[in-house]
Amino acid sequence: MDVVLVSEQEILELKKFVCELNAIENGVVIVEGKRDSTALRKLGFTGKVLEFHRFTGMIDFADSVSKHERLIILFDRDKKGRTLTGKTIQLLQRRTKVDLSFKRKLRIITKGKIMFIEQLVSYESYLV
């Protein structure tokens, strides 16, 4: 993995980001796969994480997650992740609250360096 230069500001903001995520009640974080949820756990996230790839397709996913009050989408910033985000919004925006604010915050905090949620493990040693 590439060595990422990390500023003190990024570390402080990421700690705050994880605290904000942990403080959410009645919400669930949605990531693409296992390495993404592992990366969030390593940063100290203790809330509920659902992995998109564990569902048997978009409809199964939408039906399963719509019971949650708030969905915090943290899909990757690549083409596949953007497509999944778009489909999720389309299918779920009338059924539950779809929250993209954390995805935006993450991009701002890491100054766009992090394209894939699993890359957040590169911050682990700074946050523990």
C-alpha cells in the first residue's frame, strides 16, 4: 500500500468523524464489503455496519436495510461505488433517510486521498 502522508489536522478530524459516527442512534453504516467494515472497526467505529456484498442483490439489500431509520452510505468513490450510491438513493430515498454527509466529510478530511473505505486502515496507527 502507498504511504500516505498524514497531517495532524486529518488525524484530529478523523477522530471526530469516528466519534460522530459512533454517536448516531437508530442508524446503520453501509459499506461495500468486509475489508471496508474491518477498516472502520480498526479506526474505532463501534456501531452497526452492513456490507452490501452480503445481500443477494439490490432488491434484497433495499428491502433489508429500509427498516433502519437512517442509512449512512460509505461506498467507495470509484465508478462502482458511485453507481451503488445512485441506485441506493433511487431505491431507498422514499423509504428511509439516506445520509451521504459522512461520505462527503471523509473526502474533505482526507483531501480526496482515500478512494476506497478499506484504505482507512492506513490511519489506524495514528488513531489508536
